[in-house]
Amino acid sequence: MWSIGAGALGAAALALLLANTDLFLSKPQRATLEYLEEIDLKTLEKDLKTLEKEPRTFKAKELWEKKGAVIMAVRRPGCFLCREEAADLSSLKPKLDELGVPLYAVVKEQVRTEVKDFQPYFKGEIFLDEKKKFYGPQRRKMMFMGFVRLGVWSNFFRARSGGFSGNLEGVWAKNKASPASRKMHYYRYSNAEVSCWYKYLLFSYNIVFWLAGVAFLGAGLWAWSEKGVLSDLTKVTRLHGIDPVVLVLMVGVVMFTLGFAGCVGALRENICLLKFFCGTIVLIFFLELAVAVLAFLFQDWVRDRFREFFESNIKSYRDDIDLQNLIDSLQKANQCCGAYSPEDWDLNIYFNCSGASYSREKCGVPFSCCVPDPAQKVLNTQCGYDVRTQLKSKWDEFIFTKGCIPALEGWLPRNIYIVAGVFIAISLLQIFGIFLAKTLISDIEAVKAGHHF
């Protein structure tokens, strides 16, 4: 539980970091003045400060080609932050008039009376960008992330204390040009939009794996600390069999890394992280498929490798408590003993029947091999002592005589539907994650494709 709690705290800390910094955000893209010059703008109706009787369409370069201009680009003129910025810019109008530099605003849409309500805050002329080409800041749906962004709260209270009211939909950017430099940078708005549903669905999909990865890592490190491995890492290399904790840590690292890449990639709309996440999931999916096909085609080879693996771990049975528990669980669950028979326990120095062994467990088997006695309420861990000194015909009265490899081979056909269902469920989850990542990447690339350089 403590590892899950630590993972949750880590996720909260990362959320604060991502919400308040530009970490992992893609670099902004810019457009040239030549592109901006050919964008069509439109004057508004007469009652919105234009001398034209009817709205007139013109090229944007008319705004700055004579004297330059200070231009405020507004996505939603109803936004109270946009209104605050408009009031700040308008306070400069007397000085701009002295310099002969006009003040303009370009809005991308007219929603109800927002433009009309915006006019008291802005003292310059307002024009409409119907095709949404002039305006630049991309709309980013922050949802709950907005509540932990300190800048949002700072702007909110500053604008409210200044007496500004409106909605939270707008974002703004100032574009300036002078006759000398004739340069303008902007971030173009495109009708293409990153799907909020896919974005936060992918985030939710990955946060589960991220927390699970933290839990696996925490459990593995705790197990190693209990065995003293963290204080002496050379113990890992001295193990003769496979340490189950290593597998737990490997799974934890993979899940944590993938969860991190998926979560951060989705929140930051970072194509590099999303491609890493998607590519890794695809690789894992095809590796699983290849392993399943090869295991079916080369059953004898797989059986031999599993026998070698099982026998090597029988030799290390008493060397590692986690390995011991794993073998005991396998033997009890499948009512088996050894790889192919109880005699395989001769490979372990403690259970070996040779005269060189002085162990009390000599010619015995682990208690997990014993046939359970319903009358016994207390587990007898010595039930396997000296069992193999008796006639083989009597072994089955005390212990399981079937090997674990044949037992597993018989278990698989009996539970084929459960196994198939688990594999299909895992595959569908992976395909779903790939679909979400690919869709989000396509959305981001579609938005970026709308930028002109």
C-alpha cells in the first residue's frame, strides 16, 4: 500500500510540475510575414466602429504596410483575461497616436454579443478573421490540470480584482510589426483540434500502468531490502537460479516507463513520447504473438528449456526464500513434485540421497509435495522427510508423484478458454492503447500541418 501511496504522491508532484512549467512541451511553430500578408480580414458592422456601410474584406497587410501597427489577436473576446489585456493595451493608445502607430484587434469569431461587449475595453479598431488563419495560439484543453496551474489562479484573481468579468475560453497573443523590421511571428489557429476525449482517455489508461509500475518497483525493492540485497548487491550475482524479484522489478520498470511516456506524452501532446509509447506497445504485442506461435511450433524445445529452468531452480531451492515460495506455490497448486518426478529433488544438496549428504532433509521432498491430510489443521512442514527411502509403490500415499511439467501440460488444455480469454483481453488492451496513441498523434500532426512557415 505504501508503494501505491508513493506513486500517487509522485503523480501529483509530476502533475504540478507539468502544469506550471513547459517541460516536454513541443516547440512553438512560427509563420512568416509573407504568409500573414495574404490572409483575408473583414471589417465589422458600422455600429462596431467602422465607417464602412457594409463589411469589407481586405488583405491583412493593409493593417501595417504604411505605418506598422500594434495588433492584438483574440480568440474569444468574451474572455475576461482578454478584456484585461485589451484595457492594458488601450492605455498605450495616446502614446501610439503620438507616434502615428495604429492599434488594432483581430478576433476569430463573433459569439453572441462578445465583440460588442469587448469594445469598451479596447480603444482601437476590431477586425474579423472568418477563416481563422490570422489568429495563432492553439487551444489546449487543460480540464483538471487548470486547477493546479498557479498562473491561471494568479491571472484569475488579478483580473477579477481589476473589475473584469467574462468567460474562461479565450487566449491571446500580441503581434507587432514595425516599418524597419517588417517581421511578425504568430501561432496559427487551425480548425484541426486535438481531441480532449482521446487525450485524457490515454492519460487515464496510462496512469493505471504507471501506478502499477510504482507498486511493482516498490514491492521488488522492499523484497530486496528484506533479503539484504540492497546493502550488498553482489548477492544478486551469487544466486544460482532466477530471482523472482528481478522479474518483478523488470515488469515494474517497463510499466513505469511506458506509463510515464504515455501520461506525459498525452498531457504535453509530445509526439516523441507518444511514438515511444506506441512503438514499445507494438513491439511487446508482436513479441507476445511471436512467443505464442514459436511455443506452439517448437513444443519439444520449449519443454526442454522449461525442464532446464525448473531443475536449475530446484538446485537453488534453499538459497532464496522468494524462489522457494514460488516453487512451493507451483507444486501445491498443480499437485505435482519436481520437474518430471519426485526424484528430481536429488539435484538439491539438502534433499540428495547420496552418502555425502548429512542434511535432515536427505532423501525427502519439500512439504509442498505432500498429499494434504484433511484431519490435520496445522501444516506439517516435515511431512516430506525420508519419503524417498520407502518403496516407490508407496510414494503416492504420502506425496504427489506427478511431475510439474506434465501437470502444466495437462492443465493448459483443461483451461484453454480461460487462457485464451486472458490473452485476448491483454491483446485488446494493448490494441486499444495503440489506437489511442496513434489517434492522438494524428490529431497533433493535423494541427501542426495547419501551420505555414
